[in-house]
Amino acid sequence: MKHYQRALLSLYSFLTAVLALIVLFVALGWQEPFHYFQVLLAQQETRWTIVAVSALVFLLAVRLLFAGFRSEKVTHAPVQATGLGQVSITISTLENMIKRSVLKINGVHHVKPAIKTVPDGIAVFVKVQLAPEINIPQTTSEIQSAMREYLERYAGLKLVEARILVEDAPQEPKSRVE
């Protein structure tokens, strides 16, 4: 959550707490805030002020609600922490490394990786297109091994999970004999 969103959340929480406290006291029998609010509503100028403040608080609540559901996208994976600081690799670099390692395997035409960082390492989901007449279980096993070895050797990352989805291979145009 960004700093301004935290400030808005603090303001909203404060306003909600004050309103809840006033409602609590009114419910327990303290009628003065209720009468004061009725006097404010009777005046035309203050009625518009109450409308404006209520609309702002409502918009603030909606904004914070949507900000709470949005997650921040991870752009890098930590590799190691040294005495001088932390070393990280961007997700796009890891995707390129995975493409490079998988495309070396015979029969793989197209690779589209998606990477998720997890506490123990990284999880990879790969969509691949294989050549026709390729043994799928054997090739996918080779893909998983190649990704694991390549990431451990060159990035120092542990591959925790590797999921593969084999998509339809591109159809080669049939040649015509005349």
C-alpha cells in the first residue's frame, strides 16, 4: 500500500471511530449530539456542507476498498543477500532465461513462461508448443529438468514448482503436388 493510501486509511479510520463513538453515546441516551445534528440539518448552508463531507467520506471508503483488493506486482526475485546488500533478478530476465533453456530442447517450438516468487525460490508456469510426433511426457520431463538446472546454475535460484501446459503445435502447411 502506498504512503498516501495509508494516510487516507488513517483519516478514514479516525472518522469512522469518531462517528461510532458518537452513535454509541446517542444510543446510551446522550441526546445532545442528535439535537445538534438536527439543528445543522435545518440550516440550508450547513446541509450542503454535510452533503459534501459525506460524499467525500464515501468516495474515500470506495477508493480504499479498491486499493485493498489490488496487489502490487512483483518485479524481481531475490537471489542472495551479502554483507553489502541484496542481489535480485528481474522477472523478465528470469523469463528470458527460461525461454533460452527450454528452446534448446529438440521439438520445442514456442515457450511462454510466467513466474511467481515464493519464499523457498520460484514457481514457473510454462506454456509450450511442441512439434508433432514428439513424446510429450518425456519432453516435458526434459523441460522441467532443463529449467531447474539452468536456474540453479546461472541464477542461483531454486525451482520449487514447474507446471507445463502443452498447447496445440503450429500446423505446417501441406505441400501440393501438381
